[in-house]
Amino acid sequence: MRAVCWQGKRQIEVRNVPDPEILNPRDAVIRVTRTAICGSDLHLYQGRIPTMRRGDVLGHEFMGEVIEVGAEAKHALSVGERIVVPFNIACGGCFFCEHELFSLCDNSNPNADMVEALYGDCPSGLFGYSHLFGGYAGGQAEYVRIPFADVGHLKVPDELDDEQALFLSDIFPTGFMAAEQAGISPGDTVAVWGCGPVGQFVIWSAYKLGAAKVIAIDRIGERLQMARERGGAETINYEATSVYDELREKTAGRGPDVCIDAVGGEAHGHSVDAWYDYAKEKLMLETDRAHVLRQILHCCRKGGRVSIPGVYGGFIDKFPLGMAFGKGLQFTMGQTHTHRYMKRLLQFVVDHEVDPSFVITHRLPLEEAPEAYRLFNDKKDDCIKVVLEP
Amino acid sequence: MEEQAKKIAASGKNPPSRGSFGRRHQPTGSQGQNVAQIEQWSSLALGGLLAFRGLRKGSLLSLAVGAGLLYRGTTGSCPLYERFGIDTRRESFGTGGRGHHASKSIHINRPPEQLYAFWRNLENLPRVMSHIESVTSLDDKRSLWVARVPFADTIEWEAEVTTERPNELIAWRSRPGSELDCEGAVRFRSPAFGEGTEVFVSMSYLPPGGTIAAKVLKMFRSGLQQQLQEDLRGFKQLMEAGERPRSDPEQSMQVLQ
């Protein structure tokens, strides 16, 4: 089959690789009909995630048609069904799965000892996301094997087309969970850093959960425009103004009740601390740039809530914990428990409350994946979200 | 005379010294015998084999080592042990510093009954213990174990269940005269609060080749501990998920040109 392979830093190739097979009784194999490039794929693209090997198949946002089902998944899945697959792999039977903390599944990472050495614990395996997170082949390919497929799927109703369902695999639940975990209550003002696809879904979800006002922060014109026009957010271009002053102005001096970091460890900025991060990163003295996080602590109202869906991988420097302590902030973060949200969010799509495909700006054949990665990474051609067709 | 014999017996039952490593050899009375009986028998067997092979293939080394082992086996005394101050005859297995010991615990989100049932069918164990090739039940208590070991193909021994308390405890140890001296126990306990079972496993191995080999191998002790941890992880995966997760086989290695 054809598959998008990681060949090294900023090197993507579409290559012939062997077709996947059922390896375990709870596996299924699907023929991929649509797949997308996620912002977190760019961390791989830029070589920021260790334990990637030449030839690893990328992609964790995908959906398709079931073509083969293992013996122990047959009670839940049949050949021919159209499913969308959560990006994390979860067994459904461990303590964490039973508590709906699917991204913390105990049993889905064959390389658990590697992560334990780093984190002291092991979160779930991930599709197409390095050997550290399980060495699973990704879904930017013609076919993909789905481990624990009996719990790791959502059937897509006929009335929805692929593009309406595809983002239930990751970014829609990720945006929603970030808003829900932040404990948004009706009337809250929510500030969102980052207007990429996840940020767009955070905006939608924050309003859904009762926010009175959402303020979105970015620097890229088309993303701010999408946040305004599709999301109904007020926007701040951080290159044009002081984020802190603007936020205080928009909240009568108090600061936002909830601040959401939909940027993660590759923050851009022009402040002193942002340049400090660039320098330390170049010297390999820190792995993540925490500029946005620092700004969030500074801007959030006292007693406010900070939610972090943006991905951090390692260490950050100059984290002003004293500021967070002094302001009595609360934090929530982590990989999305995708399985927990898929059904609920599907209902919003079926009920026409949202059509998640609004974030798509580019549709390309799988064969053009190298170009797609480049566009998305360099934010060229007003690119916000790329969908690939195998 | 009788008194002296009592003393010897008493000294034999002395609490095993902590770490026999640095302990100076004290004469045990029986003409410098310092090799445990089990080891003595294995020395005889291995020595005979090596000597035979040495003769047949004309290998002086095999012959010499074989002869040494035969001496050790027949007399029960070992000059090397003497030199290092080792006396395996005086040490009771499993409590001293000899051999490999590993113990680990893990929480498994399943009731004790299910875990006990899996473990009590010893033939299941190769599915979770990476170094065990097979376990065959001989009767209700006895079983034949085959393991893969470093520097040899396989090694086998007969073990018996020494204690069992349904849903709580299984203990086993190798039968006297086995090629490998080992013992182990697994305990299952419901946590005071919350669901599932806390599983505690401890194991001891005294590898063939006796104490010197054991001491060399002791350097790899953390390896055994690590292995037990991975084995328990496998047990948990099998119990909670019904299968062990598998990466896509060397996906990166399989790229077709």
C-alpha cells in the first residue's frame, strides 16, 4: 500500500509499505477514506519527538471502511462499516479506561518501559506517533490496523459525509475537552491562545458550555478571521498590541475567568522571554517554549482556571509558579480522552449544531503529502487544516 | 563427639549471614566440605558430561573443567569456594545473599478469583513469563518447567506447589535434585479501598554453576527485577485487555524499495 512515511526531519515521503494485518484478536483493519494532518504531526515533522525511525508511517486523524475484523472485535464491528477512530489506543479494561481516562490507558503501549523511564508512568499508545508511544503505524496510508478496535471506533451514520465526521478522531474532542475540563460556567469570559484547528474547536465548545465571551489570540490573519467569523470570538493579534492590556480592557480590568493554551510547546512570540526560549532551545537546554504559558499566568484573573490542550513534551524553563500560586490559579491538562467524547460530539454534528469541516482549507491527494506538510508547517497559502485523500 | 556433632548441626541452622560475600570461611567440621548437596549432584552430572566430551573431542579444557567438577561433586569441597570464603552447605536457600531474588507488585483491575485461576493453572505462565518456555503439569502439585537461560539453550526442573490458599496465595519451589534451584510465591490481595487486586510476586533462582556463577550473575540482578516487572505488566495486560499490545512489526524496517 501507499503510506506517508517519516524519513527524517522535514522529510516526508509517500512510499510503498506492506499492508497491515490483524496481529491481535481485538484488531481490525480499515481502508482509509480520509485522513488529516494534525498540528501535533508537525512536532514529528520538525524532528522534535524522539524515537522516530526512518520509514515510520504517520497520521492519527483518520477514518475509513472496515475490511477485516479480529475474532474478539467481531461483537462490536463488522466488515463494511464506516468508522472514525480515536487517535489514542485504549484497552477499555484497565483502571484508567474504566474511569474514562482513555488517554492514560495502562495496557496499550508495547513500549511502556521506555515512557516510564521518562515520565515515571506510561500513558496510552498513539497511532503514528513514534516508538515511545507504541510504535504503531499511522493512518496517513491506504490501510491501517486498529488495535482494540472493539472499543476504539465510532460508527458514522450514513447521512454524514467523511469530512463532517473525520475530526471526531482528535481535534474536535480535544477542543471540547479543553473547554469542559476548564469548568466553564455560564457567563464566563474565556481567552484562547492559538487559533489553529484545536483553537477553533475550543471557541465553539466554550460557547456551547455557556461562555459569555470568547477572546481568541493569534497573529495569523486568516486564523483570526476564522475565529471571528465562524467562531464568533473577539480577537487579539498579539503582534499588533499588548495581550495583557487588551484582555484587561475587555474584562473591565479583571482578566479572563478561563485561559486555554491551544498552542503548546512551540510558542512564537517577540517578548524577552520568548527570545530566551528560542535561545535555550537552540542550545538544547529546554525542549518546550513556554512563552504562551507564562503569558497566560500573567493574564488570567485571580482564582481563574488554566486548561492546556496544547502539547508539551519535555521541560520548560522560567515557569512563574510563584505567580500562579499568588493568583490561586487552577490547572488542567493532558491528552484528550477521545473515546469519552466521540459519541456526544457526533450528536452535535448530526443535529446540525456544528459542521466540523469548517476548519478545512486544503484537500490534497495522499500522494501530495510532502507538499501538504510543508504548506501546513509554514502556514503558507492561508493553510489552517489539510485533509488527505488516499 | 556427640556434642561436637550437635554444634555442627546448630551451626548449620545458624541464621544465614547477611551477604555471605565478605564472610570469612569458617571450618564446618566435615573436612572442608563447603558445597551444598544439590550443587554437589549437579557438579557430578555436569562434570561427568564435560569430562566425557573432553575425552571424546580431545578438548583439554573440557576435560580439566570436568575433572574439577567431578572432584567437587565427589568430595563436596571446592577449593575456589574455600578461597572466596563461600560455603553453600551452610546457607539455606532463599534467605542468604546467594542466587537472584526479585520481587514486584502490581495492581490489576480484575477480581482475585480470576487472577488466581489463571496463575494456578501453571501451564499459563509461559504466556506471561518471558524466560519460561513451557510448564507441564505432572499432577495436582508437581510440574515440569522448561526455561531459556543465558549461555545455554534450555534448562528444566521439576517444581511442586508447596502452599496454596485459594484466591490468596500460591507458592512453589523446585524439587530436591533439580538442575535449577528456585522458589517463588504469588499473593493476591483485595485493596482496602477500591476495586481490583494487588498482586505480589517474589522469586528466587539459584542458577546452575553454583555460587560463583551466581555472584557474577548477581550483577544482572536488576535485570531480573526488570524482567519480573515486564512479566507482571504482561500478566496485567492479558487479564485486563485480554491480549498484549503489539507494535506494527518494525514498521520502519519493512519499507519496500
